[in-house]
Amino acid sequence: MSATTEVTPTTSAPVPAFGGGTVTAVRNTALLALAAGCSVLAGLIHYAVVPEHRTEWVGYAAFFTLLGAFQLIWAAAVWALPRPWLFSLGVVINAAAIALWAVSRTAGLPLGPEAGEPEAVGVIDVLCVIAEAVALTGTVAALWGSVRRRS
């Protein structure tokens, strides 16, 4: 028995699904470009601040390195293989990054040498969180549009 899930009529093609069957890949080019581009911007910003955060605490540097790597890899992966599960992963990670940024600017992080001390809001981190929010919004819009078209 072959299961097919139509994701979006914009541009789609059936692809093999894990466990058999096929899944139609999400392919709304404009939303994909927006989400992937903003993820690249956020990832590059995170890489740019690694040296600064390394002087504060190696844990911060490791976090920014991993988050930047995820955002860059996710952008390439979702562009090359636009699958609903990749979109969902991008939503979760970007939402978590935005929430963590909000906590770090209001209550302070629970870890590190400055635990519990809120950080100042800066231009570069606001730009980064806006990029994450736009990536998140573009991703949700692509998924939402595909779900509405299926019903």
C-alpha cells in the first residue's frame, strides 16, 4: 500500500518516504528562499559572535557554534530536500533560539559565569532574532499553506 501526502501544489514531486510510500516535497520557492536565507543570516551572525563569547565562557562559544552550524546546514538541507519534517525541525529550533534570546535579555541565562544577569540588547542580536523570526514565519507559512491545500 502506497501512501501519498500532498504538501503543496506550488511545485512538488513525489519522493520516497522513510518506511515506504511517497511524500510530496514542500516546494514553495519564495517561502523556501526567505526561510533559508534568513537562517543563513542568523547562522553567520552566530558564527561571528563566537570569539566574543569564547572570552566570556567556552559553553557560550560552543552553543553559538552549534546553533550557527545547525542554521547553515538546515538552510541547505531544506532548500535541497524540502521535507515537512525538516520544516518542523526548523520551526522548533528557531522558536527555541528566539525564546532563549528573550530569556537572556530579561531574566538572564541559568548557566555560565553571569547566570541570572540579563544581557543588554544590541543591534546585532536584534538583527539575528529578526532573521530567526522571519525564517520561522516563512517556514510556518509554507507548512500551513500545504496543510490547507490538502484538506
